[in-house]
Amino acid sequence: MQAKKPRRTAERILEVTLELFNRNGVPNVSTTLISAELGISPGNLYYHYPAKDELINSLFDRYERALNELLQAAEGVRNVEDAWLFFHMMFELIWQYRFLYRDLNDLVSTNRRLETHFQFVLKNKLAAVKSMLDGLASGGAMRIDIKAAETVSTAMVVVLTYWLSYEYVREPRHALEAESASASMMRGAFQVLSMLVPYLEPAQRDHLQALAGNYARP
């Protein structure tokens, strides 16, 4: 059996950096700490990523690619169950790159590239949510007029973007721990979808409540 090739150093650096950023927050992680965690010299790290911002930007690029691929699924949402799955996948991706959301305001205020690109992220999220609402309406799952859809879609994107910040402020010692992930994502998905309750057809509204209840069971 042929031995596996060793992973490239640049790949390992990003994996460890993501773990450290998620665990400790970007401001609390230095390149020295990353080097020590990897067991490599600071010079080796600098060779691959000459600045901390380059690490942040590389991880953000990965997130943005995965997000844009996922947002394409919004066009296929036709009922509450589809929407529930879509938003859980969204929150799973956010959780995977939670450092971006935990430190979002600080990051965009100090990193010009991130500031610009996150505006595209918000724009693309909003377009996807609007597309999802169109699909729910055309599929007979809800009734909503254009003006209400505009307001609701914006509110959904706001909650989607800042949900982890809310969770962190609510319970700072535990909210971003791995064991809290499932419950946090379920609460987030339900809060986003709950904005549709006034517009859902009765059967779809009942199904949403049933889905939330099933996920809440131990």
C-alpha cells in the first residue's frame, strides 16, 4: 500500500489557523502562536503567509467559495422542509468559519479587502433569500407581497449574519464551544424561519413547528 503524501505546509497552516481563530478569536491569535501550534519556525510561516491578514483573507476566500456554491440551492426551495435544510446548511458553514462572524465588525474595520468582499456576501445572501421566498410562494407554501418580501428577506439576512454574535453575548463562556454547535444552529435556523410564520399556509406553519420540536428533543 502506497503511503499517503504529506499534506502541504500551506494547507496545514490554514487548517490550524482556522481552528485557533475559531477557538480564541482573531485578536487573540498571533503568528507566533500559529507557528508554535504547528511546530514550525516563524520564518516558515512567513514564507507562505507574510502577514496575518493574508491568513484571514485566504480563509475568507474559502468561506466565500463555499457560500456561493451553497446559495445556489436557494432556487430549489419550495416548502418549509427545504428551507429548514437550506438554513441549517447555512448555519453549518457559518459555524465552520465562525471566527468571521464572532469578530466581524473588527475585521471589516481593519481589513479593507474583507470590508469590500463582505458587502458582496451580504448582497448575495439577500438575493438568495429573495429567490427562496419566490420559490416558497410559487410552490404554494406561503403568500407574501413584494413589499413584505423585501422587508422580511432583509431581516432574515440580518439574523443570519449576526446570530452567532447574539449567542456569544447571551452565553460568552459556552456559545462558541463545539458541544453548543447543534443547539445554536437549530435555534438560529428556527429564528430565521419564524419570520415567515405570518405568511405561511397553515399546513406549512404546523410543519415548521414540528420540525423545530423534533430538533429540540434530546
